[in-house]
Amino acid sequence: SNFLGTKFTVYDAQPPHAGAIVKKSRSSRLVGLKQVSPRVPAGNYTVAHISYELNVLGA
């Protein structure tokens, strides 16, 4: 989280179904100016990436 918005990832312990399209993601993420490795067990699968952006125009 920062003054421009918030970004995070949702994980699930169950693998995706057979027809799911799985994209590779980076094993770490940037937080401010530091790089932090996620503390996610190897058996977890990415479900979603969520991003909230600051609306400075109020529209």
C-alpha cells in the first residue's frame, strides 16, 4: 500500500481446474523501494491480482 493505491495477490491451496489458463508471475513484488519475497507456501496457487488506484480527479 502507498499513497497511489494498493496492490495485492489472492492465493488458493487448490490447483486450478484442468481448463484454466495459468500465467507465470514474478516470485517477488516491489513494496515502496524494497523488494519483498511473498511468504506463500509452495502448494498455493495465484487466484487473482487486485489493484486499487487513487482517483485524484474524483471522477
